[in-house]
Amino acid sequence: MLYTLFDLTWWKFPETSSKLGKFYYKPLAQKYLDSEHHVLTPSETSRQEISEYFGINQNRITTIYPGVVNCDCSTESPSRGKPFLLTVGTIEPRKNLPLLIRAFQDSGIANQFDLKVVGRFGWGGKLPEGVIVLSDVDDTELHGLYSDCFAVAQPSLYEGFGLPLIEALAHGKLLICSDIPVFREIVGNFGLFVNPLALDDWVDILRDLVHLQYSPKESKNFAKRYNWDESANELLTLYHTIADH
């Protein structure tokens, strides 16, 4: 058996998880983690957390990074309406969207920018006013939103990886994200890191949005290391290794 565990939300941030996660998925995860099955996870940060939290030898845990979908990111589509800040992910407490919306409003940039959230509604209540929510977006539309946006902001409290960060870099976009270990791991120096609990810091960085510096070409080249073909080959190799044992 190969058990995939993305993160330790159910154990480390139970207040941000759904009832289904806490009372159904968590016991199942615990069952497999207590067994001798191999564990797959999407980041070295998660691999270390799983090993330390459950006392599992790291040799029993394999990290395989996700990739980004191939797209023509060389040109941007024509701008429509105001420039906008984009955030992508399920609308639920762990994504920390109320803080981002509050920072957006307090920064005074709402007259220059829109704030667009792409993601289905999960759990944890409604979002505050002042945000455009797009819940039914296919891959083509998502690529267009990445291409059109001025910057991508991801204020998550906790993650196992952070695919929108890599997608943002693949489109050569300015990236503002939480200063959490996994984000540091996957984007290196290509993100502007902000404490996910510090509202004033988010206000300050959004206020300076138009003056922030970044290197689109370098970020696109960096994102190429996250490749689905490579991920698939690593996964196939892992299956063969497990089967041989």
C-alpha cells in the first residue's frame, strides 16, 4: 500500500479543517500511518513533519513534487477592466482569505485594483464583502487569469505544498505569500514573504504593490523544475520499488 498524505492539517490546525476531515479522514490516515505502509507526500517540509510527529523513519516516506500544466505563458491576453490581484484555492479557513481581504481594503488600493478569488466554497463561513469570487473556472480560464493578473497573493496559514505559487511563477507573476516553511522550500527567493498573522505587514506590502520588484523571466525558468512528466516517472519508480519489496 502507498498512502498519500499532503499535510498534517488534521493534527496541527484542526480548527481549520472540516468535520468530515476530523472525524472520518483523520482516523483513516492515523490507521495507515500506524501501519508499515509507505507514505507519499508533496514536500520535504511535510516529509519531516510526518516523520517527527508520528515517529516514522524518513526512509518510509517519499517526497514527489507536483508539477504545473504545460501552457503558453509567453504572452499575456488583452487586459480587461481594472488590474487585479489574484488568489487561488478552496475557500476555507486555512487559506486565511479574510486577512487578505482586510489587508486589501485597509491598504487603499481598491480604487486601483480588484481582488479575485478562484476556488470552490469549502467550509468555514462566508467571505467578507469586496472580493470577486470565481468558483467555476476551467484550466484555460485559470491560465488566462494568471496571465492577466498584476500579482498573485497566497496568505495560507498552513499547506503541504502550494501549487498556485508555482503556477504564478510559471506565468512570470509577482508572488506575495505567507512566510511558512513549505513556501520557503518550494519557491526559494522568488516570493515576497509575509507573516500570515500580521495584518499590518500585508497592508504595507499591498500598499506598495505597484513598486515591488521581481524578475518574470527568472521566475518562469525556476518553475520549469516542477514538471508533471518527471513527477509521474518518480511515482512509477516508487510503485516498482514497493512492489519489489
